[in-house]
Amino acid sequence: MSRSREGAGIPPPLLVPAALGVAFLVLPLVGLLVRTPWSSLGRQLTAPGVGEALRLSIVSASLATLLSLLLGVPLAWVLARSRIRGRSVLRALVTVPLVLPPVVGGVALFLVLGRQGIVGSWLDEAFGVTIPFTTTAVVLAETFVAMPFLVVSVEGALRAADARFEDVAATLGADRWTTFRRVTLPLVAPGVAAGAVLCWARALGEFGATITFAGNFPGTTQTMPLAVYLALQRDPEAAIVLSLVLLAVSLATLLLLRDRWLGRAQG
């Protein structure tokens, strides 16, 4: 049966739009590679602004991923395994950033954590802490946008995991926390890893919420996407080189997730 399916030709009504879809998605990437100034690539990559933006992007995306792991894994467990009321509403609220325009997310963060915000005004008055337009604001903006990717991935892994192992641990006297650490977490480790990679890649490419909530200050809040935006107005070749770096990171992310998406049994 599988051989007959593999041998069957692609229906012509599907072939043409599929080919157009591939061309639409791939040609811009090919154009980026063709227009890359390869002769000056090294000089562009070693420019001071590029190094600062790349360092800040990697550090902030890594911190956002760590924060997402600390908050998102327990949240995913609540959504997948608890029986609390309103889980569907909670799930919808948690996944809103997936479809919310990032700029709107930045505005929302500003209204909560800004100096006149709901929480930000208290932080300013009580501790003299101002979050917007700082590196901390970059991390928070990236976490807000990227954490739902991790939550969705881990929740799916928890739902697919065999709960009987947890039941056995409970019958042997393990409490809920021990069962989570020693049984549940190892079972869903691949899902957590995949979610963390997706979260990191999304945080690395975040633009809208970052520029709205953190601004675009070199060395402090200017990440790679913001540097691309700024370079496109002053030095198009530098913008192409920065875009190429982000493209390479995206491709590497897809390769890391290849086995999880396609399955190792195929081939």
C-alpha cells in the first residue's frame, strides 16, 4: 500500500499551485543569498555594531528561554494534567501572543510595566526600578512573545506521554513533586527541548514588541532584527549580512527539530 502511494503521481491541479508556493517561499531566500556581499562578509560581520547586536541577541534570547522554561513548563503541566475549571479559557489567554501582533504586545507590556503602568509605577515608587528601554525590557518582551511556543510544545508532549508511569510512581509512594521530577519530566524531555529551541529562535527574531517596549539603543536594546531595520536605511549591504545570519540561525533551528517533526522512522 505504501509503495503504491509513493509511486502515484502528483495530481496536476495540485502540482502547479504547490510549485508556485515553493517558488514564493524559496525565491526571496535565494535572492538574499545572491545579493549577499560575500567579498566583504568578514568585514561586515566584525563591525562593532554587528558584534554588539549579535551578543545582545544571543544573551537576551537565552535569558528569555530560561525564563520561559521556569514559567512555561509548570504552566504546560497545569494545562495538560490538572482539572481546574476554566482550562480552555486559560489556554486561550496563554496562547494569545501567538496570534497577537507583536507591537500590540509591546504596548501591553508598556501599560503594565512602564513608569505609569499598573505594576511599573509601583516598582518605580517603591524601588526606583524602571524597566522600559533597558536590556531587561528586551528579555521580557522576548519572553512574552516566545514563551507560548514552549508551552504549546510541552503541553502536547505531556498529553502524548503515557500517564501509567506516573500512576505506578504514585502507587510506590512518590509524591506529586517527586513524580514530576523523576518520571514526568524525563518522559517529556524531547518535547521540552524542542519547545526550548523554538522559543529561543522566536526570541532571537523578535522585533515588534522589543522596539515598542525596549527601544532601539545600540549596545543596550538593539538586537539583530532591530539592527537589520536600522541598517536597511543606512547600509543595505550590512542589512543583508545581518539577515543572512538570522537566516542561518533559522535553518539550524529547523535542522535541530527535523527528527521531532518528520519522525525518525521515515526514510
